[in-house]
Amino acid sequence: MIKDLNSHKIKLMKNYVLLFIVGLVLTSCGTKIAYTDAIRDEFGLESEQMVKKVQFYTSATIILEKNKESGNQGTDSDGKLVTSSNKEQDRIIIPIGTKCVFDAYGPNGELVLRFEVGAGKVITFAQRPGTTSGKYYLVADWNSGRSGGVLKYGNETYTATTTSGTAYLEVIRKRLQKTKRKDRVVHGMKV
């Protein structure tokens, strides 16, 4: 009987330990959420010093393109008319979930974020007028007449694809809850 009782206690303790480990893992994982003014206010991220401690992520893939075309016309040795054209395309791809860090505030409160080291290698994100979501979206000149939005990256002019316009900033929100519990099993008393 005592062996059965001790065996049952050991199984019970193993289950408690397993449950505790699972609970700890679940509470330490974070979820990605959109960065908004509400999040900024909740965590007191008004100062540059505080925002620099936050790890930001992109919610969608951002593709920046720059095309350079050149060409000439003339004749070849047989007297045929020849048109020659060359096209160079430079693309910068920032995949979904790419980490970025705060670099500076823009003149109207925009967030200027850095994705890599280098002069001017920053992208600006801001809230869109007329939206209620509060999300900080990629900033570009979407009315430039080109297909996409024009912006500067690395001190060069690029065109962001139209799907890049859906990209907004995300942060990971983690909830930590520590519970300290002390268990003691009372075995009873014997006469």
C-alpha cells in the first residue's frame, strides 16, 4: 500500500513538473503585433533612448527597384540598321519579418528605421492619414506617376513595388508571469 502511495506521489510530482515547464514555455513566447501609438504609450516609448531599445520587424516583404537603361542606334559593317539597348536592374529585397532598429524621428513624428549599416540606408514609416488602425506603414511618394512609390535608400532613388506599400512595423509582445509555488505533501500520522 505504501509503495502504491509513493508511486502515485512520484507520478503526480512528475506531472506537476511537466505542467510547470509547459506553462513556462507558453508564457515566455511572444506574439508579433503592429506597432501603434497605443503600444508606444503603454510601454512609455516617447524618448529616442527608449525606442532605440525596441526590436522592430516588417510585416510584409519590401522590394525596392532601380532601373537604368541605355542604348544607341547605328549601322553595322553590312549596312544593316542596328538598335542596341542595355538595361540594368538593381533590386533590394527586405523579406517579411526582417529585423530593423530605430534610427531617428522624422520631422512630423515618422519613425526612420535602419535595416543595415551605411549612409542613408534607412526607410521611413508613418501613420497614414484617414486610417484608424494606428499602424506605421512604409512611406514613399505613391503619386509619382510610376508604378509603385518613390523613395531614397542609400542616397539613391528607388521605386518600391505596390505590394511593398502594405508593409507596416511590428514588435514582439511578450507576457511574463512568474509563479512561485511550494508544495508539501502531508503523509498523515500513525498511532
